[in-house]
Amino acid sequence: MSTLPPPAIDKFPDSTMEKKVYNIVEEMKDYLPVPNDRNRLAFSLYKYLNGEGDHPNILVKSTKIQIEGISSEDLAKKITVEIEKIKK
């Protein structure tokens, strides 16, 4: 019995909103050590930008992410500043 290779993955172009949001969260990997937490937060932020989710101040607490080396309030401020750059 043999195993099939995994399917190819198409990456988002750098100009898309999805890629920009995921890049913002990935830049904060020093504060968010768990990769799945970063993905969950990025998805929630993407929904926020589409008008479906909560503000980053609420998301940092409600997504139950593990934060190291910074307070949740400071992390929310940093995320809010970067998200505002995308909105423009």
C-alpha cells in the first residue's frame, strides 16, 4: 500500500487582505508562540475587517490565545495600529 502525495497549496498573493492580516499576526510570533493561536487570531481579524467580527481589543481576549512577554492590552494596541494601516 502506498501513500499519495499531499495536494498542492496555493498561497495568497501579497496584495490581498488575507495575506496582509496573516503577515501582521506572524510578525508578532515573539508574543504568540503557538502557531494555531496565530492562525485563529488572524482569521478572527480577517472577519473583523469584513465587518463580521469583534474589535481587536475584544478578539485578543475572546480567542483564548497564549500571550508571552507582553500584556494583552499592549498586544491589542499593536494589532489595532497595524490593522488601521490596512484599512486605509
